Amino acid sequence: MKNYFKENIIYLEERGINKSLFDNIKEGWLEVIESKTGDPVPAVLTGEGKKLFVHSRIDPVREAERAVSESSFEDKDLVIVFGFGFAYHCEVLLEKCGKDTRVIIIEKEILILFKALECRDLTRILSDKRISILLDPSEESISVILKGKTSRRAAFVMHRGSYQVYPDYYSDMSLNVKSFISTKDVNIATLSKFEKTWVSNIARNIRIITESSGVNIFFDRFKGIPAIVACAGPSLTRSLDFIRKNQQSAVIVAVDTSYKVLVDNGIEPHFCIAVDPQLINARYFEGIKETSAVLVADPAVHPSLLRFFKGPKVMTGVAFDMMKWIESSSAPRGELANGGSVSTNAYDFAKRTGASPVIMVGQDLSFTSGLAHARGSYLDEQIFNRGSRFDNPLMFNRRQLAYLPKLMVPGKNGAPVHSTSKMMIFINWFENRNDPDLINASADGVMIKGIKNLRSDEIPFPDEDYKIRELIDELFEKGGDLSGGKREAVIKRADAMLREIEELIPVLEKGVRLSSDLKEMISSGEDRSDPGRVNYILKKLSEADAFIENRKSAGPMISFSIQRVIHTITEGYGTGDNDDDNAGARSEFLYRGLLEGALFNRKILGKMKTLF
């Protein structure tokens, strides 16, 4: 059998894999046989001596054609293949992909890849600029290769033979990749929905932001004391006795969704974390009684939430780099890590206080018993309050379960549980902490890898009253009022930004007109017949770009309020124009976004000044 390694490796290095990786390979567990058609096929030898064939030992080419023929890839932006094997399926797939389709192939075993390079002439596919090959990639390398690649039309191909040999590996890898892409899609959807809400809420909260103590007054103040973080998953109600029993010997941290459940069951948490900017999250606290619990609020929460909560409040730092000018003009307040769910902020808060261990309950990240939230939470009550004969709670929960494709993942209690790609984002976030002091003591839900998954009765608690409430009161008193001299600094900075925005608006309006003209010229083919006009437009747009870049005060705030526009362009998503490949169309999309952002921020900064 001819050895093709030297010919293949030249092209493989262009795909990002160095030949030095193949220097020290142990070959004992893999055998290459000839199929009935004479094609080489790898067979993995199991510990029991059984052979598992990665491709058909009858006709691997025909098998690949059958497997790939069922799907269409020509219109896909991105195709991710799990399993390289000897690449029969990859050859067929590339023939069915469009000229601009990016194909990423993930292979677990270096020996399989090595033998493929030895036994088959793969120069045709390895020289194809559309493909990238990842060998047992880390999450970081996956994020690097997917960054900036559009995934709005993505396809996932699981090579059956590779999966049969390594089912756990390729299942996990598939979940991780889909989770990353879902995260990217969720980020763009979130930015589209909330970017202006965040800015508007921060402006409306400006007085309390500058006058309140920061969350950092509690950092490192509870060392050696356990913390219980109560999330609002369906199993929370089964953990209430555990929380109640240990509320004197642990820092109790609620999230906004779980706060009412705890209070209604006679448990007053020490802290409550709120980060969501929506009005509905403010409703969680409507009508609540005065409390000694401290609200830890993100500056972008809805202003009504800060009015409804009848207790002491501290603010976290502004998480967005483009809005940090507010803190630089007032005082640092301490940031909390954000993984997309309030439970991630609550966990990080507990860690930053120095509490150890951090015990999470109600962290189901699944539809336990077919429910989305704990019984007694505001969202759960609304399902019952708004129900009718024709739209009852059972029907609502069924819609919730069917909203995203079902993912069955390992459950904490042994049986698989119903999760979703969105929940996988949060599961992966917690798994990536690799925190030995983090305990998942939820009564049900997902098994979170890399941390301790225990029953609550397996966790030893010190029989000690740490007088946590008294310590909180003392720290809160010392935090004091931070408003002195800060009002003037914020207003001064706002005035400087307003002046820049007024200068920017006419330049941006001109940029919209010029890029619109360029779009029309490209669409009609006039760009080829009148290159002088095109060069003039490009020169003027370059001058506008330079003018915008020199506006150092207002630029960051404007760019923050158009993150959807920026991500749409940089990640390759559609702009809504019929001709997204038209450079003029994308330029117009960006300039319109900048103009919209400038006008919006002129309004917001003006409102901010009046609210002091």
C-alpha cells in the first residue's frame, strides 16, 4: 500500500496542524484493513479485542454518499463535521457545499488522522481553502476558529462511524460547539433587544448609581463562612428546609426570581441579586414588605425595581467598558462576572465575599417535573393568574418545553433530564469555573461536571451563629454616601460628550448619504463605468471615519448602543438588505447605526443631566 503522508502533510500544515504532532505515536490500538472495494478502512481495537470499524468495510465511498446525500449544504455559511476518520464523507460533503461555505472538521484521535494521511491521497480536500481541521480542540481553540464566522445558516454533521467509536466524546463536543454558536446567537439577539434599554436604565438610575455604596464593601468580608445561593429552578421548594435550617450559619443569597419564594416561606435572605433590565423583573418586588436583605443591583436594572425594593441597596460596577466613564467620574464599585443568567452573578458575588464553600440550590438548568420555575415564584404565579380554560398552566408549560429543541443531558439524580441549548450556555459557564469550593446541592436537575454534586444532607455545616446580619449592617454603615463632589464630575463629562455628538451628527448624516450612493452604484453596475465617482465616495468616507475615530469621549458610548450593528457586521450576519455582499450596503448599515446611536445618546445624556 502506497504511503501518502509526505504529499498530504504539506497541505495539512496549511490547515493549521503541524507535522511535529505525529512524531511520537503509538499505533497498537488501531488496524487498517482493506474494504471489499479495496479502499482502506480504520478499525479501532477495544480492550476486549473487538474491532469497531470507522467506515464501512464493504464500500466506504458508497456509505459516505448515502449518508451525505440526505442533506443540502450549498446554502450553508458554516458546516461543522464531528469526526474526520479517513475522510470519505468529507470528500462527498465538500462537493455539496457552496464556494463560500466554511467547513470545520473535528477529530478526536491523532492516530486516526495520521493513518488517514498515510493510507489515502487526501490532497484534493486538504488543499481546499474552505476547510479547517481541529484535532481534539479545547473550548478556547473552538471559540477562536468560530469567532467572526457567521453561523446564521449552520449545519452539523455527525459522522456515524466516529460517533460509534467515541460516543461520549463526540456528544460532548457537539453540545459544546452548539452551545458556543447558541451563545453567539443569543448575544446578538440580546444586544438587539436590550442595548438601548441598558443605556436608558443606567441614565435613569444615575443618581442612585453615584450616591450608593458599591458591592465591593462586602468583598472578602465573609471568609470561612459557607454561602447558600438560592436559584429559582423547580427543585428550589425541596431545598427550603435546608436553607431554613442553616440560615444562621451561612450567607443566604437569593436571586430576584427566588426572593419571593424564600420570603413567603419565612426565610429572609441576607442578599438579593438583580441584573435584568426588564420591567417584569421589577414586578418580583412589587408590594413586598420592608426587609433587612441587601439588594445587590446592576446599574442597568429597571428603575422601578429600585423603588419597589424596600431595603438597603448597593450597586455593582458598570460591566460595559463603554459606560465605565460613569465610574471613573464617581467611584469604583466592584464588578460581578456575568454568564448570561442571574445565577452566575449570584455565584460570583458569593465567591467575592470570601464565602466558602458556595452551595447552590434550585440550580436545575432543566425542566424538572415539566416546570420552568419554582412553585411560588412571580413567574409561576403569573402562569396561574393569566390562565384560562383554553390556555391553562399545563398548556403554558408544554409551550415552554417545546420552545427550543429538547436536549437530554445527564441528571444529578442519575436519570437524563430535559434541558435546552440556552441552558447549556449556563451549564458550560459553571463547568468552566472548575471551582473545588462550588457545590451543586440542587434537589434535582443537571449534573454539572467539574464541581461537587452532592445532596444537601451530605454537606457538613458548622453549628455556629456567625451573626451575619450584624456584620452586614456594620459594613453597610461604613460604606456611606458616595455622592459628595461626584455630581459635578458626571455632568461635566456628559457635557463634553454632548458637544462631540453635536459635531458628529452632520458627519454621520453625510456618511449615510455617501454609502447609500455607493450601494446604488454597486447594485446597478455603475461602479465599473464611473470609477472616479467611487473613488471620491471612498475618500470622503475615509475622512468621515477619521473624524469619528478622533471623538474619544462620545465614541465609546455611541458604539455601546449599537453593539447589535457592530456584531452583525463583524460576525457576518445579514443586515436585512437584499444584497448583503454589497460593500455599500454594509457601509450604509453601519453609518445608519452610528447616526441612530448618536441621536439616541444625545437624548439620553440630556435626560441624565436633568435627573440629578
